[in-house]
Amino acid sequence: MILSAANDRLEWLNIISKFPIEYQDIYFHPDYVTLNCNENKSEGFIFYNKDKDKIWINPFIKIKSPSFENFNCHDYYDIETAYGYGGPISNNSDIKFIKDSNKKFLLWVKSNNIVSEFVRCHPLFDTTLYISPEFEILENRITCSLDLSKVDVENFSPFKSKVKNKIRKALKSTETFISHEKKDFNYFKKLYLDLMTYKDARKENLFSSSYFEKLFNLIVGNGFMSVVKKKNLETIAIGIFLNGKKTCHYHLSASKHYDYPGVNNLMIYNAAMHAKKKNFKILHLGGGNINNKEDRLFKFKNSMSTHNHNYYVGKRINNPEVYKQLKNSWKKKYPILYKKYSDRLHCYHLATEILD
């Protein structure tokens, strides 16, 4: 059975409500999937299979394949997990049921002209267990999480001395609070876009106005902002956090690009304290920029965490002939992009606009 994030929201929510509460994460929520449907004529869906109390789900984004001068792809599509994490998951570990669910999903895939699939597995739940063995599973990187039961407001536990000192130093000249206000979100947007300009980020890493609008609505219902201000009231950092039922996720952040020692540590600490008060169990910080423990972002997140998790991605090509035609047509039209991005499964969805 297939449901649309846009048209079957309540039925979708009813399906995921049947899962154990810790599995009812924001990444399986229809509004989160919709958040990531902005470009390439994309739509959010969830496929589910039921057998009495057993449920298997797979939320994804369906993307229209591009057409090229020498190859009109007609009604071909690719599917992928929304930005972040997700993939198939079940409320049951019955191997036969999981196998049957994957078979039914593959039938849907083949009858709907799905050329290829890219799955971003959920590192906290090891969703590789629920994926067909036909997928090529690749280790992508390590992610970090903070056990909120170990967070102590009195002594800044469980962080090491160096991190504690950074938080104390930042607290001397700043104040923090939690916000759901539009004015703070608008300032976050400005900070974020300024930071991307400063870093000379590629256009593919920038979010559209539609994305920001939907993100704010998601924060109001399923998230919050952790705000850090100088005591002269200048805002210097804002982090966006999205909530499942028991897990809180660090989604995006932006800060002034000149140095304020400890401000990002304080921003996450403030979020952790809020999440603990709201009875969340885990604050998931995500991973670094690359699969390397020496990566600067990973080292920062690791310093604020108690646990590491393996993050995997999965790839499956269902129509090799059409996939090859799409990739070759894209290579012919965008040879510069091919040299840089051809290792990506869905590389042919990239166009020259990302280089402008």
C-alpha cells in the first residue's frame, strides 16, 4: 500500500503510531519528507505492508528523471530517502515478513518505472536489517549522540574538562534561550545564508525559500531553536533541532563567522538541557563532513556526545539500461559535472546551475 505525504497525511501518521514509541522518529514523519520535496518534480510517499500487527514501512521521495536531447526518459523516476536518515523499518524482526515486504515493495518499484533507489539508513535503529539483500550497502560515516540521562546542569557532565571550560567561558558573556518565534527563525535564515556565502557553498547546498517556510512550520510543531545572544543582545548562534517522540535531532545551525569561543558548545548544551526537560532520551548530533575521525566537524560533535553509531547508505539499480542511458546523456551535456560528481548514484539530476 502506498500513501502520499501531501494527500494522506493522517493515514500516514496513523501507520507510524503503531510502531514502538522510540521508532516514531521525525525522519519517518510525512511533514519531514514533504520538507525535502522542493526540486525536480519530487513527491513524498510511504510504502507499507501489514500482516496483523506486523508493519513494514519505507518513506521516500519520488523524483522525476530528467530528459535530455538524445534521450527522452518519459515517465521514469528515481527514489531516495529524504535528507537525513530513514529507510525501511519494521515493528517486527520476523525475517519472513521482512522478506515478503521487500518483495512487495520491489513489485511496486518495477511497476512504477523506478530506475534506481538511494537509501539513507537510520544509524540509531540500524535499518539495514530491514532492507533487501539486493541493495549494495556502504558504510558512509560515523554519527554521534548524547545520552540525555547523563547530562547534569550542575557540573556540565558528561563532557570532558576542555568542553566544560568552553561552555563556562561562553556563559560569561552570553545568554541562552529556547525559541519557536518567527523573528528568531528569520534571523537564523539570514545567519545561515550569510554563512553559506562566506563559505562559498555550492548552490546544491543552499535551501529554497519554500524549504525555509516548511522548516519553520515543522519547528513549531516538532522542534525548537537553541539561541545564543551576547549580553548586548546581539544574536550570535542559532541551532535548529527536530523532535521525534523520544529522540531529538540536531538539524541545522548558523553562527557569526567570526570567532566566539565555545558558542557552539553552549548552543548544543542549551538544546540538551531543554530536550532533557522535555523527557527526550537521546540528542542525535549527526556526523562529520566526511568519513574520517579527524574531520573537524566530527571531532566537535564527538566531544559533545556519549555514543557513536555507524551510518550506512544503500543503492539499487532496477533498470540498468535506462540508468546507463541517463548517465551517458548527462555526461554528454555536462562533462565538467561528470568529472566531479559521476560517483553519485543520482548524479544526472545535477545541472549547471550548481556551478553558477
